Amino acid sequence: MRALLAALLLIGATPAGARELKVCADPNNLPFSNAKEEGFENKLVALIAADLGAEVRYTWWAQRRGNVRETLNEGLCDLIPGVGASLEMLGTTRPYYRSTYVVVTRAERGLDIASFDDERLRTLKIGVQLIGDDFSNTPPAHALSRRGIVDNVRGYMVYGDYGTPAPQAAIVEAVASGEIDLAFVWGPVAGYFAGRHGGGLKVTPLARAFDGPQLPMVFDISMGTRRADVALRGEIEAVLAKRHAEVRKLLEDYHVPLLD
């Protein structure tokens, strides 16, 4: 019995002396990550680990408010992929991509909306991503609200229905089904799920990077470490720079709208 227990404990263990790259990621957050390691951030972590000669060890944790404090700061991991480059609560690498909010429409409609000032927005059925707190909702939700465009707007939670395999897909599927006419969606989410519909859906980047001086629509995305982990951050930056072409190809394969 003791021999069996010892054998079970060794299954999946990292070989003695091998380097570990401890990563915190969401187990159900495509196109970014999932427990099957099908997201583009999973693929990027694997690329980094291979270059560092390290074994990846995941701590799966839903990306909700407080997750940095509860995971990285508690020592459960050393790296969180896909964080805003300006987050002050952790140390961030140089950005590995820049993306934007986009407009998702059905291609057959021929809508060419790329601005919150388009008068058609006052009559069309619009979808926006919501977080839940009026003061921390997504930039498009605020941009529409400040123009008084409210009654014809439907919200779709960023976290979605966590019991489904792709919680963030609902807003894009609502456009595809005709439930709404268009949706303002974060670029990587929009590109990935719209790509599942072939050419049936159109993804149009917003024309302006800011809606007024305080409301950005474009964001730089980085890898996050503890602020004190300068050496690890430097190693990751070096890999990202060396593998720049592979990183870009990976993002393009997932239909992430990229801004240079």
C-alpha cells in the first residue's frame, strides 16, 4: 500500500533539479487560456518555458477581482500572462501585443460603424461587455452611456456563464444569431469567436484610440510577475523579443486584432 501511495505521488511530479515556471491562469477563459491549454496564452507560456528549459506548473484560478492578490502575491505562482501593461500592483514585461475594442457586425448587413458618434447607434440593438460595477465597466459601455445611448443597449457579462466551455462567446453569438445588430467587444475575444463563423461576421477596429482624454479603447498587454522578480521578468522579455515572429504568428492564428 505504501509503495502504491508513493507511486501515485510521483505521477506528474517535476524531476528533481528541473526548473519550474509556476503560472496562474484561468481554466475556462478562451481564447486566452483553459485547463486543456488550448488558449493562446497557454501556447505562449509553453514557448517561454521551452526557451527557459523549464517545466510549466499551473495553478488554475478564475480571473476575477483580487486574483493577483490571492495568487501571485501569495506565492502560488510566479507569472500571470495577459495583464494590462500599466497595472501597478505587479511588475510587467514590455508589452507583447497591443489590441483595441472593435465593432462586431454581420457581414451581410454592410454596417461600417467604427465610431461612437455614428447616429445609427441610437436605433440599432447594441451589445456591450459589462463587468458589473458602474465605475469599472468596459470603456464602450461608458462611451455609449455618456452619449445617452442606453435604452437600446444590452449587457453581456465579461465573465459570462462560467458553466459553459466558452463563457465570453455569448456576445459574439448574439450578433451572429441576429439577437443584436452589433456589439462592442475587446479585440481578442471578438476576433477569436467571430473567426468561428468564417466570413459571416465582420470585425472593425474602432477609429479612435481614445474616447475623450480619459477613456482609452486601445491597450498594451504584458506578462505579469511580482515587482521584485526583476531577473525572471528580464528572462521572459528576452524570450518574447527573440521569438517575436512566432508570438505574432500565434496571435494572428487566434485572429487577435493587432495594432503596431
